[in-house]
Amino acid sequence: MSIVDDLVANLVERNAVRVHGAFTIRLLDGGVRITGTLASTLRDQKRNKDLLNINVPVTADVKIKDIVVPVPNIP
């Protein structure tokens, strides 16, 4: 086997990622606010051990410009 094959086998085939969390989406004047927490666990399936636990807080404000919808003239 090559080094690349060993790397792929060790990182991809043996490990599993579990992701869970909750988000809140709020409508604001001119945009959206997203808040919440994302939790992720990287698990080695061969050794049956958790390798990495990550908790990530999420806060995002998205601004939306005015949307103009042209209306056709109705005679």
C-alpha cells in the first residue's frame, strides 16, 4: 500500500463524525439572525474511542437589501 492509501484508510475508513445541535432563526428588519450551538464528535471505530469533541457557538447576522419586484402596467 502507498502512503496515501494508508492515510485514507486511517482517516476516512476508520473514523466517523457525529454532528448535532440546534439553531434559532430570527427575522429582523432587513435581514436574519442565526444563533445556536453545533456539537461534533470524531470517533475511531476500530478502537471504539472518541478522538475529538468540539462545541462551536454559532452567531450570524445576514443583511438583505431591498428587493424590487416590477409590476407590469395593467390597462
